[in-house]
Amino acid sequence: MKNTFKLSEYQEQAKKLVAIAIPILLAQIAQNSMGLVDTIMAGRVSSADMAAISVGASIWLPLVLFGHGLLLALPPTISYLNGSGQRHRIAHQVRQGIWLVVFSALPIGALIYYSDIVIQSMEMEPHLAEITIGYLHAMLWGLPGYLLLVNFRTLNDGLAKTKPAMVITLIGLLLNIPLNYIFIYGKFGIPAFGAVGCGIATSIVNWAMCFMMILYCKQAGNQRDLGVFKNIIEKPNPETLKKLLRLGGPIALALCGEVALFALASLFLSPLGSDIVASHQVALNTSSFIFMLPMSLGMATTILVGQRLGEGSPLDAKKVAYAALGVGLSVAVVTALLTVLLRTQIAEIFVKEAEVIAMASYLLLFAALYQFSDTVQVVVSGALRGYKDTKAILYITLVCYWLIGMPVGYLLAMTDWIVPHLGAMGFWIGFIVSLTFAAIFLYRRMKKLQAIPDQELLGKLDKIK
């Protein structure tokens, strides 16, 4: 009877996690679909326009994710304050988040504006370089809107209100399509901008979603007691900003490190021929799509772990973490099995050449195996963010990705030192090795935190709230 009761408690936590994670997942799908729509619609203009979006995204994404990562300090902070009955302190965190937006947008914007220096050094075709620079400069106008959107989205996420972001992002996707049509192809008297039009449309959508999120936060009944907008502009508070940067800085660096790992692998493979690069891209796109499932669960885990700790219940926080692992691994079994069974059909969605399909189908077997360790590391990372232990995530992921995964992948893929070079398969083995080590070390770190006596753990968290 005792075991049944314990199982029911974990099932209850799992239901709450899924309820929070599903809107996050749908919002992520909508956000990623905007990039897919941009690529498809620009591709109808010319291959150069489509390539410009790809090159531009490889510069834009790591930089913007750094700013996004800094703001991810807010959900665990807000969820902890909400759970501990300190809702009156939440507004201050959100207002200081606005200063994080300002302080991060300026250097990020400067790097994007002057990215033409990097693009010119790549010695690409002049026409492609011109379009790419124009696309990035157009995207730049939407940077503050995107970061402000994230800031107010984290307020809702921290309060476990994830549906508003889902609805607003879906509206953004629906708005993106006609705006792309107008600015890419030149309609209603507006010139045809091609890929640059995608940047213009995305900037408009980012600001539109930002205003919708702010309007929701201002009107939502569950947030009126917070008083976020009573004195929306307050002076920067060095102490609060320091705490947020201490939490968000490691998240930002870890996100950049992960994105750079996959980008560098693709770059190393480029001399081996377009077929190998294409097969690698099929596996990467598939795994990136599936990754949204554990990532959404990891974000939900951060929210609920933070809330439970704020309520003074490390035991319930532990139950949330293990319930999340159970849900995540159950989903991974299904997605891995589908990846294996449908690997040929998946490859055929992306490419038509039989040789590329065969290579991609083989790589998808590795992508299926990759999902288990990836699920564990992303869910446990979510739990650790709830415990506000973000430095451990940074150190572990950097070591596992860059000192283990990348060297192993490079040696297997590009050299004959261990075995005859394996091409893309070598990097996928490196990915699996690095993620497995990361999963093990992160899990051990979580266990170590959970072994700390309750009052001692809560005392430490209270100092960094």
C-alpha cells in the first residue's frame, strides 16, 4: 500500500509536468516553424536567398541565444519566490530583467551589425554576402523586441502559466506568413526584398509578440497583485543584477557552447562533399525536432522544482525531478523506436538522392540512440536550474562537449588515428559519447544536491533568491 501511495505521488507530479510542458512544446514548434517558413518562402526566390538565411542564422542564433540564456535566470527565481509566498518581490526581478535586455542587446546588436566583417572574411560569393548582411541588419531591428518578449515570457513561465506564450507564438507564426509574402515578393506597393524581407517580417513579428505578451501580463488577473507595471522603469540594482547574471551567465554560455558544437561539426564535414553534409543535416534536423520534447519537459521541471523548493519541500522537488526523468525516458523510447522504424521515410522527406537517403538512414540509427542520454541531460539540467545550480551545468557540459565529445568526434570523423575516418558517423559517435558523460555527471550532481539536509539546502537557496 505504501509503494502504491508513493507511485501515485510521482504520477501526480508527472501530470503537472506534462500540463506545463505541452504549451511550451507547442510554442517551440511554432517558433521553429517560423524559421522553416522563412527558408521555404525565400527558397522560391533563389538558392542565394535561401543560403543567405542559413548563413545569417548561423551568426544570429548563437548571439541571440546568449541574451536569451541570461534571461533564463528568471523562471527559477520567480518560481521560487512564488512558491515561498514572496510574490511581492517578483516585480522587481522582472524590472531588473529589462536592464538585462538593455545591457545584453547593445553588445549583441553591435556584433550583429558588424558581422559583415566575418562574412567578408569567409570569401563567399559577393551577391550571397550582400543578401546575408542585409538579412542580418533587418533582423537587428527586432532584437530588443525578442529579448523583451523573453523577459515577460519568463514571468509567466515562472508562475507556471505557459499557455500565453503558446497562444502568442502561434499568432506570431500566422502573422509571419503574410508578412513574408508581402516583404519577400513585394506586394501592395512594397518592393520585393527577397531574403531581406524575411528579416523585416521577423522583426515586425518579434515586436508584435512582445506587445501581445506585455498586454497579457498587464491584463492578467493572476498577476495584478504583482504590480509589475506600477513603476516599470526602476534604477538598475547591482545586487539583483549580479545574482541574475550569476544564474543566467552559465546558462547563456552553455547554450552557446552547445550550438557551436553542432555548427563546428557541420563546418568540419563540408570538405567531405555535399552528400555527406546533406545526410548529416537530415539526422541533425530530425534530432533537433525531437529535442523539443525533452527540452520542453526540462523547462517545466525547472518551474516545478523551483516552486517546490520555494514551498520549503525538497522532498517534493526530488519527486518532480524523478517524475520528469520517468516521463522523458518513456517518451524517448517511443521517439527512438519511431526514428529506427521510419528512418528511410524520414530521410525521404528531406532529400531524393538514393545515396544520401541510405547514408542519412544509417545516421538516424545513431540519432535514435542519442535521444536517451540527451533526454537525461536536458531534464536533469532543468532540475539543476530549479536548484539554481547553473555553474555545474556550464562546467560539466563544456568539459563533456569540448574536451570529450568534439575531440572524439573529430578523431573518428576526420582522421585515421583510431580507425579509418568515418565521416559524419564519427561526429555522431562523439555526440553520443559527450551526451552520455554529461548525463552521468549531471545526474551525479543532482544526487549530491538532493543528499544535502533539507534545512541546509533551503538556507543556501534562500541566500541566492
